[in-house]
Amino acid sequence: MAKRGYHHGNLRQALIDAALTLIEEQGPQGFTLSDAAKLAGVTPAAVYRHFAGRDELVAEIARQGFEIFADLMDHAYNGGKPTALSAFEATGRAYLAFARKFPGHYMAMFESGISLNTNPDLARASDRARQVFSRAAEALSQHIPAEKRPPASMFSAHIWAMSHGVVELFTRGAPGSRAPFPPEELLETGIGIYLRGLGLVPPDN
């Protein structure tokens, strides 16, 4: 592959883009920095001007992924409009949409084994995404007296886990993963059953 001329900081993003392609094809553990350099059309030595190792490159992809993820979640939440319930459900659908549209980022975020405490920027980006879920959960439970209200952090974490499970089982296209219903319908139904069980929404909603 002919060497490309990257200037003004473009090489860093070119390496990220190359790594994203490799992650989608081979998984987050299935490539080396040399592989990323080759795909980007630069020498392996050039990679080390920007990343100390493969894990640092994957961590940066995860950070970018969490930033995109948080933006999508925040947009879906839409300030809790038109209702707290519909906004909460929209964040779940946004989770599925993100996994479909950004599979390389998703794998770097959740399947690479990279610790979220690898660097402050990654931890901050991850926390920002989680805060959207928590904010949506808080709004959904405001009508319940504080002493009877389930912890928002608890049921937002449960919905996060439910969304993640639907993605892993029915959205990623793994062998034998054909969903009995559309993933969005599975998730929305599951969220409804769970929230009704907690008394957060009336039975007829």
C-alpha cells in the first residue's frame, strides 16, 4: 500500500479509523499497532508518535465512542419530552441504534477489556453517557414519594443491562441470534414490564 501524506494531526485520526476497521473485522484484541499502521499506509514507527501501545489506541476509540454514545442518548432523551416514559424508552432505542451504526466503537467500549479508568478522559466520557440514563430515571420516578422511590441509579443500571443484553443477543448478528421479535420491540416490552413491576408507570401505560 502506498504511503499517504498525513499532516496537521490527521495521522492520529487515520490510525483510529484504520483500527476501527480492524476491530469490526477481527475484534478489539485481533490486531496489532503494526496492522493499524499498515492499513493507514504509514510506518509502524509513526504510530508511536501518537499512541504508546495498542491499548492506548483502543482506549481512545472507546473514549470517542462514549462521546458519540452520550450525544445520541442525550438527543434521544430530548429533555424528557414529550413524556418522561417515552423519553426513557427512547434512550433504550438509541442504545440499539448506536450498536448498529458504530460497531467498532461499541466493541472498543464494551468488549476490549480496557478499563474505564485507563485515563481521565475515558472515565469522564463514560460517566457522561451513564448520566443520561440516570437523569432519565430520576425524571421517571419524580411522582413517587422520595421514601418509596426506588434508587434511580439502580433501575437505570438495570435498563442499561437489559439494553446491552438485547444488543448482544439479537442486534449484533451472532450465529443463532435470530430474534423472535424486532429488537426494539423486545426492549420496549421488557422496559415496560420492568417499570410496571417497580410501580413507576401505571398498568395501563
